[in-house]
Amino acid sequence: MKNEIADLRCTIAGLIAENERLKTALRLIEIKSQLPEESVDLVPVTALYEINLHAKEALK
């Protein structure tokens, strides 16, 4: 019984850490994906690529 409780505590700690990682990734995606004040056509491709990379990482 003690081992099961210890395993559950470790699992919960892992889930909390994963949740924090996902929240951080989501905040970064939200910041990076805000539309600029200038024309959308002027958004650098590198910025779009970076948003895509962060989104893929968050979905893992």
C-alpha cells in the first residue's frame, strides 16, 4: 500500500509538471501569434515557423 501511494504521488507530481510546461507553451504561442499592427503580409516567415514549432511541442 505504501508503494502504491508513493507511485501515485510521483505520478501526480509528473502531471503537475507537464501541466505547467503546457501552460508555459500556450502562453508563448499566444504571445507569438498576436497579430502585428502592420500588414499581416509583412509578418516574417521565421516568426510563423517559430509559432509552428512551439505549437507542435505543446501538442506532444
